[in-house]
Amino acid sequence: MYVLLAALVLAGCNSRKALAQTVPVQAGAEQQGESVPGGETPPTVYFTADINPAGLMAVYEALGLTANGKVAVKIHTGEPGNPHFLSSVLIKDLVQKVNGTFVECNTVSGSRRSNAAIHYQVAKDHGFAGIAPVVIMDEKTDISLPVTGGKHLKENFVGARFSEFDFHIVLSHFKGHPMGGFGGALKNMSIGYASSAGKSWIHSAGNSKSSGWRSNDQNAFLESMAEAAKTIADSNKGRILYISVMNHLSVDCDCLSRPAPPTMADIGILASLDPVALDKACVDLVFAAPDGKDLIQRIESRNGLLTLEHAEKIGLGSRNYRLVKL
């Protein structure tokens, strides 16, 4: 079995021209990326083209980190009308294996998921409540997490029930996003874990908890997402892992009720213990894809790669990585 991967995806390269070059990678092959600064071994990102329950289980097990204790599985419940959110059939086996609880936070006004009672119903309607418990973490209030090394944020506001869990699986649907350019692990960690007020806080780069989705400074918003995401990783060191499913690759987020239809083929499932490496690998695969033009345009038009650059700068993870095909 072969899958076409970009030659310099393996090194986390930023070059569009280089990413257009593809090489066959045989199943089971291991590919070495470039070393990170200081000669350290780059983080590993595991990849499978099998978008099914067995493929999801395979990338989880490849990470070698067992989810135990009270396990939170952070998903996007999907706005009603959106058909692209992760299928409960796809994720059921993994979630039940770890005895996980789905966790989410409310959105800001304008969405059916801005009200906890309705949000719980959406989780039921979309099949999640039928396979595991669901917790809307900010159903009552939120808590503050400190930001270390931030340029814009000093604190991040997440759902108060965040603190109930011992281990976190950040299970993301990678796709485009109308504001961030793309949504993957970092977006799920930042906007996803943020309370309703916390979402406004990130979008406003720490200036308001009630401004909704409005952002007067795009770059400050992108960097604030990275800073908010870092608080989730910092709060769960050694007790968090990241998995992203690259299917239904619309230019739009699962938060829209009428997203644009995908114009590119599904790619696979990736996993890592480094969220920056994981998002970078997903982005590189989009840039390498022969049909990725629309999603590439969405990422570039929003300056989406800045989130990865800032995340690396503040110590959240590495944009260099080693890609291993399972």
C-alpha cells in the first residue's frame, strides 16, 4: 500500500514549491525529518490513510501514552446543519476503550450551541451522547488559567469543569476555518476549551469577554489562539495527547450550519504528543495535495500559519517533525 506524501512534509518544510514534490511512502515505513535546533530528535507524528475505527485506534496506540484516570475527549459537537463533524461511529471504539467523557464549551451568541441545555441536545442529536457521557465544561461558569510567555494574554478562561479530568485526548477534525484559516489541534485547544466569554477574550486578544467573534487585529487573534492553547498543554503535562482526522476537508469550520462542500479528497488520521507538529503535518499534507487549492487559499488569506509560528516561539511545540506511516 502506498500513499503520496510530500518529500519535505517529512521535515516540516514551509516551501510551497518543495511541497509540490511527492514521493511514495510504503506502509510501515519510517521517515526521518530534520533535527530540531540543538540536535534534539524532532517530535513524531504518526499517519494512517485508514479513516476508520481501526485506523484511529492504531494511531492512538502508536503514541505509547495510555489515557487513564478520568479521561476527557475534546471534540467539536458540530453546529446543527453541518454534516462534517467527526462521526460517532468513527470514534466510538477509541472513546469507549479509554472510558472517555466528551467535553465541549458553549459558543458565543448566535449559535444554537451557546446555551448549555440546547448544546447537550445537539450532542445527543449528533450521536455523541449515545456512546459516552457529555460534559459542557462552562455550563455554569469558567475558571482562569495562567498564560506563560504570552504576548497578548496573561490568562485564559476555560470551562470550570476542565479541572475534573485527569487526562485529555484532543480529538480534532482538521479542516479550514473562516477566521483562523484552518482548524486543528491548536484551535480545538484554544477556542474549543475556552468558555463562551473566553472565546471573546481570545478573539479580542485579551481586550474583552463580551465582544463575540469580532477581532480588530487578525494577527493578534492568531497569536492569542496559540497562547490560549499553551495553557491547556501546560496544565496537563504528560497527561494529554492529540489526534486529528483529515476528512471532509471543507474550507469552513464545523461551527457553520451551511459550510462550503469539500473540494479535496480525504487524507487520513494523524496523531502526536506535540500539537504544533501535528498541525504542521496536517497543513503540509494539504499544501502537498494536488486538489488542495481552495483550502490553501483559505489558510494563506487568513495568515493561518502565524498561529504555528507563534506557538513554536512561545514553547508550545515544534514545527519540525518526523512523520511515521503506519
